[in-house]
Amino acid sequence: MSKMEYAIITNNLTKKFNDFIAVDKLNLKVKRGEICGIVGPNGAGKTTLIEMLICALKPTSGSAKILGKDIQKNPLKAREKIGYLPEDSGFYKSMSGFRFLQYMAELGGIEKSEAKKKASTFLKKVGLSERGHSKIETYSAGMKQRLAIAQAFVADPEVVFLDEPTSDLDPLAREKVLEMISDYARKGNTILITTHILPITEKISDIVVIIEKGKIKAEVILEEISESLEELYKNTIKGDWN
Amino acid sequence: MALEVIIKREIRDTILSKRFIIYLVLLLLPVVLNIWFSWMMYEDPSILQQMTAMFPEPLTEINPTICMMSFIDITTFPIALVAVLHSSDFIAGEKERGMLTLLISKPLHRWEIIMGKLFSFMVIFLPLLTLNFLVMVLSFILIGIGIADLNILIGYLTVILFYAIVYTSIAVLFSVLSKRPSMASLGTIIFLILWMILDFLTIYLPKNTADVLNNISLSHHINIVLGFISGGEAGIFVKGGIPKDPNIGAFIYSFSMVVLILSIMPILLSVFIFERKDIQNK
């Protein structure tokens, strides 16, 4: 398999905050078109990993490539085809949902007229068509989360990083969003998703990576394991509670 | 392309925001106050005599230059306030809103975020200040005070724009260094107050010490620039009036200090720090 078949490659990727090692020599490979679930306890380094991959944090050592582009040597190219949903996403609250999506699409390199079409399409996909022209400050927490998810996809990214995408969503919205994520991956796009909710990871992921204290504890292809993800997780993670 | 997108959004959202009304009021207030004050001086010249008592030759007759001189004194504070309130939000505000990591994940250079916001603010702010100035000049004509020579008008307008640019640049630097816009505003305001105190101190300090401190005094450099542009006809009150014999050498030095060191350098430093900074969501 050639390297370009991997959408995400990290090589001994490390991030230290003073003496604290958030991500410790992490080696990860995610193929194109795969959904990779990253699970782990609080403070395991999931968000730090994503923040390094979107070039918000500079790695202390090691390297990473997104679609073959080095995140340190060529950060602009590495970010050209990515989408990102942060945990607890922010907004311009006085903007409408439609304008926010249009703005995010344009920043992602989409032309204005096309960005408007994309904004409409994704508002529909996340069930916000009717409220699309209302100000974001009038949205409920769940609506904001759906809008945040939509912005991660609106610029046609080939690799999408989703940090806790289902928080604040009701069961029905959660189903719809997971469906949207699966559909998007089926088109050959790559998704890296972090969540605390193991059944969600189990439902949509192709591979699951369990990390603790910045290190990979287990990496499994879900089709190939006999036990449930929850059992595997409990057996893998020692944690401070045990 | 990203830069253009940021600029358009910033201009639109600034003009449509509620705080733009506050900016308008803050910037218009000194114009109104100064027109009123100039009219008072026009009606009662003894006010002018008291005001210029510290000058070697106190003024006894109102003229457009002295009216603009008093305008500079009362307008710098609102200009500083608007510049600080708005520019402190540039980066610290995005971080507080949780938007900064989202913006950074887009295929754009980090400097484009700073420059896009800075440029859009200047596009709104500088014409607004120019318009305010022209309204005031027109009012002087209507009151009967008259109009100053063109080089004096250009000199005073340059001063106003320089104050705005310098204050904005410094606020941007504090915005990059701070986690919240309130912290950035507070930091900038404390810095500017200390800077203004320094300006006043130089008037009363021994000449040798004052000469050294004047190198970092904004008002000193602005006064030299104004004196030169106006052909030695205009100055600012805080520096005791019109500078004596502003020569080309002093002008080039002061102009460079204002433009390169006090305006461009804080921006370059902001970009340098921001490009290397680790950004985390909230």
C-alpha cells in the first residue's frame, strides 16, 4: 500500500506543555475513506492530537502528514482539504446560520456563489433550513451543535476532524448526524472522530484507537474483534479509578 | 482570497454592530464639544488668554489653528478608546468566542486574520475620523472663525490619523498577547495612560532628561511632524504649542518613529508572536 493511501499519518508525534506530556510519541495511520474513532478518558490527549493535526498547536517533536502534506513544513497545504469541529465550538452570534456557513465555506476556499449553495445544502442536512436566516444567538444548544457540525463539512473537506460531535444532540439529531458522517466517509473521505460515547464509536467507526496519557493503548479494526468495544476499553484503560 | 473574505465580513459586521453606534458617539462627541468650545472662545477671548497663559506669548485672538489645537487635545482620548475597544477584540475576542481554532483550521495564513481585521477597521475608522474633521472645519467657517491654511489642515488631519493608527497597533499587540479582550483592553489602557503621563512629565523635567524621554514620546514626534507639515504654524497643547524650527531632519526622524516604530513595529511583532503561538480552543 502506498503512503498516499493514508489520509493521516503521524510519526512519533509528541506534545508537551512544560513537564506535562499530552501526546507521547503517537504513531497513527488512517486510510482514505476510513472513519477512525479515538477514545480515551478525559485528558488522554485526544483534543491535543486534533489541535496539532489542524496546525493550531505546534508539535514538540515528531511529524504528521495530512493527505501527504507535512503539517509543519507545509501547514497551509495540509489544511487545504480539512474540516474541523472543535469541542464546544464558537460562533459569531449576531450572524445567521446561513451566513456563518457561507463564511466558513468561503474561508475554506469555496467561491461565494458556490458557498451560498453549500450553506443551503448543509443547513438542510442538519435540519436547520427553517431557522437558517435567524441569528445564531437565538439557537438552542442542540441547534448550535448541528450548525457547528455543518460548518465542518461545508467546504468539501477530504479529511474531517470531529471533536465530540454528538454532545448536546437529542437522540434523533444524533442519528441524523451519524448518518451524515457515515455517508460522507462512504464518498471516500476520511473522518477522525473523538467521543466519550463508546456505542457511537462502535456504530460508525472502521477502526478504533484507544489512547491514555497521550499513548496508544490499543488499535483495532472493529470487524475483527470478538468482544464489544466497551469490554475492550475497560480491559485496556487502567485509569486513576481502577 | 481568505483575506478579502475576512475584510468583507469584518466591515459588514462592524458597521451593523451595536457598538458601532457607541464608536460614532464617542468620535462625534469631541467634535461637538470643540465646536461649542471654539464658539465660546470666539465670543469671550479671555478664555483663550487663560488657556494659552503657559505659552511664551499668550494668544488674545481666536483663530482656526488654535481651535484645532484644542480639538486634538480632547479627541485623542475618544480615539484611543474606540481603537482599544475594537482592536482588543481582534485575536483575544476570537479566542474568547471559541472561533480562533476554527479560523486557524482554514487554509489561510495567521497573519491574514490580523491584517484582515486591521485593514477593515482602518477602512471604517480613518474615513470616519476624516469626515469628523471636515465637519469641524466646516463648522468653524459657519461660526465665523474662518478656515486655516491647507497645510495646517493637512497637518492636523495627519495627527488625528496617526494617533488612531498608533493606538490601534498597540491594542492589536495586546490582543495577541491576551486571552480575553477585557484583559487586552485593560493592558492597552494602562500602557497608554503611562505613556500619556510620560508625555506630560517631559514638559516639567530638566531639558536633558526630557530630550531622552522625548524619543519615546508619541506627542513629541507628532508635534514635530505637525510643525513641519504646517510650516511651523501649528502644534499641540500637550507639548506646549508650536515646535520651534521643525527642520527636515527632525521631521524625518519623528515621522519614521511614528510610522515605523510605533505603528508598523507593533503589528509586525503581533504577527510574529501570533504565527508562533500555540492556540487552543477557549
